Amino acid sequence: MKAIRIVRPGEPDVLELADVEAPVPGPGQVRVEVYGTALNRADLLQRRGAYPAPAGAPADIPGLEFSGVVEDVGEGVDESAVGSWVMGIVGGGGYAEMLVTEESHVVPMPRGLKFVECAAVPEAFCTAYDALVLQGGLREGETVLIHAAGSGVGTAAIQIARAFGASRVFGTASAGKLEALEERGLPLDLPIDYRRKSFRDVIRRETDGKGVDLILDLVGATYWTDNIATLRTRGRIVLVGLIGGTMAQLNLGVLLRRRLRVIGTVMRSRTDSEKADLAEKARTELLPRFESGELFPVVDRVFDLPEAAHAHSYMEENQNAGKVVLRVRA
């Protein structure tokens, strides 16, 4: 099969289209013909040598999500699964014509969506749902602040927050991405251009100094102090990304006095059983919402698999609003 390999750590040009052995499904696994996959920040880090693949995942083939068709099954899996249209999250190996994953980790594709659209769903929407609802405990009527609102996870989080009862959804992004969100049908109750305004000052003014209930942070250290100041008493931060750095100073007394909660979460290193639990939640809680149109994938741009290096360069320019997708099969 064809796959994109990381030849050595480095810039996008270290990505190479190569012939590799097709994986064989083991007990409880399925082999999927991949039709689409999508880029994630973890792929860029892995390419640079800064984020090794977890145990069991291909060490040199990136890609954390997929859409495709079940082509073969391993021992213990009902053969009726062959031919099923599925999508899911993997620890790696998505940039390939085939991949192997646990049967319990795949989710049926929503009716009415194309493969290229479904490739943009698993990582973004499962991450946003897990962070806001399962980890962050979002309750109806609460206010939510989403950082990097124009990213793949950000665009999913806007929809998840509204679908699960948030009363107001605030978001930070560049002016261009805020405009793109409007064009894609994802308006924010309070859009904040982080390059021109302090989100801390804007939100405290808009909430009469109370702050927000829940923050989804994909930035990290550079937003830490303002995040704490933006939370209301008993507020929660769910930290998902660290593009703004990993080290920040914290006044622990503030956490105690205001009874704040800080929750760190990552998807890639979870156990098989944790991933299976999340896949089941996606089947019951998210799939019906995609089929009704309440949730929808946001695809910024589509590249063909051999163009993976160009796709990485494009994403590193940070101009995408939504997901960057690799089309593996037409």
C-alpha cells in the first residue's frame, strides 16, 4: 500500500510517499481502507521529532483520524462488519491507504456525509466533546470561552458548547478566522480578536466582572494568568493544547479562594478501554446530532495524499479555519 512516511525529523519535505506493507488485523481488530484523514498539531510535532508515536502505532506514519471502509477483520470480529463505512481515532498510521484499529474504536459514518467530510470529524469533535462535556462538566446555561476558536477543535467546540446547553459562547481568534467562522455558520456571541484586544478585559466587562464558567484552552502558558482572571468562582479550565508554551507561574491561593478547577487532558496516550468508551459516547451522543444537522464538520482545505508536505506547510502558516484534510482515495 501507499503511505506517507517521516523519513527523518525535520521540515515538511521529510514527508515521503512510499510503498509499505499493509497491516494485518489481529484479534478484535478491523482493517480499514482509508478514504480520508486529517491533519492535527500532533502530526506536525511528530514530524519534527518532538512527539513520538505511542506504543503499537506506526513510528513513521502520522495521522490520528480516518474515514473509510472496513476491508477485513481479525479473529473474534463478525465478518458482517466488512463493507461498513466507518470513522475513528488512531494513535498513528492515518496517512496511508490502509490501517488497522480495534473494532471497538470505530464509529459508523453519519448518513449523508462524504468520506472527505467525515475525515474532519473524529479528533476534533471527540476532543471537544470530551473536554467540554465529559471532563469540563458543561451544564445548561453556563458560559464558555474557547481559545483558538478557528482551529479544528475550536470549530467543533463552538458547536458542542451550543448543542449541550451553553448560554453564551465566547471565542478568541485572529480577525480573519473570526470572519471565516461567521461565513461558515459558526458565529460567536462574543468574538475576540486576540491581536487587538485583551480577552480578559473584554470578558470581565461583558460579564459584569463575574467571568465565565468554563474555558477550553488550546494555547497554554501565554494565556494562563488571564485565564485564571477570566474564570468566575468555581470555574473550570480544560487544558488541551500547549502551542503557547508549557511553563507558567500560578498563585495557588487563587485556586483555593475561588475554588477553581484545572483539568489537563490528552487523547493520544489513552488506553484502549478509554478510547472504546469515548467511541461509544460518540455513537450515542454525537452521531445522531450529525445526522440531524445540528453538528457538521468544518473543512478548510483538501489536499491529496501525495501533497501531505504541502498540507503541513499550509497548516503551519496557521491560516486554516477548520480542518485540513488529506484525501487518500477519490
